[in-house]
Amino acid sequence: MLAPHPGLSTADPAADPPDRRDTLYRLLGRLPPRDRPVSAQLVSTEDRGSYTLEKLVLDLNGEEAAPAYFAKPKGAEGRLPTVLFNHSHGGGYTIGKQEFIDGRDYLGKPPYAEFLTSLGYNALCFDAWIFGERSGRAELDMFKDMIWHGRVLWGMMVYDALRAVDYLVTRADVDGKRLATVGMSMGSSTAQWVAALDPRLKVVVDICCLTDWHTLVEVGGLKGHGIYYYVPDLLNHFTTAQMNALIAPRAHLSLAGKQDHLTPAKGLDIVNAELEKVYATAGQPAHWKLSRYDVGHQETPAMREEIRAWLVSHL
């Protein structure tokens, strides 16, 4: 097992160097400029019964367009709380953002576009690199090509998510002070990373991917995650708890399956203990919660109810 980064304790976020967030961002490889303009083209608008669905093409990175769905409660007016929903992997390269409106077999019901708009929120989901309308090139091929150019596939994915937040705050129907991010599996990892890097996200819900990286190495679980997941030099600078500490004191709910091999129990114990200290030190102990369910890599109805309550309470 690789030793954790010998830096400052997670338990005192105030003691962390002021550039910890910048350090995390730099680990993501060569990225497009952070301040380049973002834009959106409206392709179509569809009445989905309880909500309206916009199909968009987002220019997030200046290199490859990101098709997206934006859902809003029907008849809603003014600026609404808004959720960035990050789709999962699950080997469904051609699915991508369709998960947002159609669901997946390991997600609860109803699909998240319907669920989030029923709570009075807008929600955005875009196709990540190699998924949905951006699929066609193999994950491993894309990873290798990017590495040769000093890029990291996960870095480009997280960059797009950050720029999606930049897009959201330009919309007249989005309350930029009430933003959240939610995701399952790969989408859970996206939620953690984008929230760690962007303080504008006030509420975080990650489902089934709070993985302690060092423990994953220890138990031989590296094969469980796709190649997209791996960031060069990461473990020399951060533990999973140290990265998630950058979210504190904002509201963060994590849901895990006790039988999920992607989130070893020992690792959950480590991250939970560290984040309990972080949030206590920050004076917001109730803003961190890890709930474990006796399932595998699956969102259950009970999980969905807990997510609903968390969002209603904090967003």
C-alpha cells in the first residue's frame, strides 16, 4: 500500500495551505483555459408532462461539443435552485445523459429529471467525454491519446463539469446561490471532485463511489474502476478524505452499499472518521453524513428518500 500524503491533517481545514484547491486542479493535466467563454445552443424544447426539457449543445471546452439536457418544472418562473446531475458509467457508453431522463437499472425511480423537477429544481446533465453523443472512441484509446498530450481523461471530464457550473450561473432561470450536484458511481466521483474544486456548489450528494484510494490499492480493487478514474501523482498529494475536506463546511451526503466492492468498508471508515473531524472543526457536524445500506452498487428507494430529504433541507 502506498503511504498517504505526509501533509497536514485533514482534521483542521484552516491549517491547509491556501493553494490546496489549486494543487488538486493542477493534478488534472493540461486543461483548456479556465476562463474561456462558455455558450449553449438550444436545439429543441419538449413537454415531458411534469417538466420541460431543453436539448442543448454546450461549448464547454472549445474542442468538443457537449450535448446536454436541461430540465425545469413546468410553469416555473424566476430563478430556481439548480442541480448538476452527473451521469454514471456502468459500461453504457452510448447512454450518457439519457440516464437523466430514462434512468438505469441500478438507479432508483423515477429518473432524476422527473425527480429533481418534482422538488421544484432545475437540473442539467451533459454527455461526458466518450459517452452518449460523444461516444465512439474507446475509453482506453482516449486515455492513452490524452496522456501522450499531457492530458488526463478524468481531468477533461472534471473540467467540463466545472464549466457546466459556469454555464448554469449565466442562465436567468438559475439561482446561482442555490446550486447542488448529484451523481451515482462515476457521477458520484464527479460530484465529489467538482464540489471540492468549486465552492459555488452548496449541496453535494454522492451515491456509491466514496472510495478511499489508498484502501483500494491495499485490497487489490484497482481493476474495479475504469481507466478514466486514474489521475497521475494524485496519491502523493491527497487522500480521498483530504480532497473531500475541501467541500467542508458545505452540506455533503454520501450513500454507500455495504456489499459494494468499489467502496471497501475499511476505506469508508477512514474517510468518515476524518470528515467527521473536519465538519466538527468547521462548526457544521450535521453537514456531513455517510449512510450505508445493505446492498451492492445500487441506489435503493430508501436512499432516494434520504436524498430527497437532504436536498429539501439544505438546498
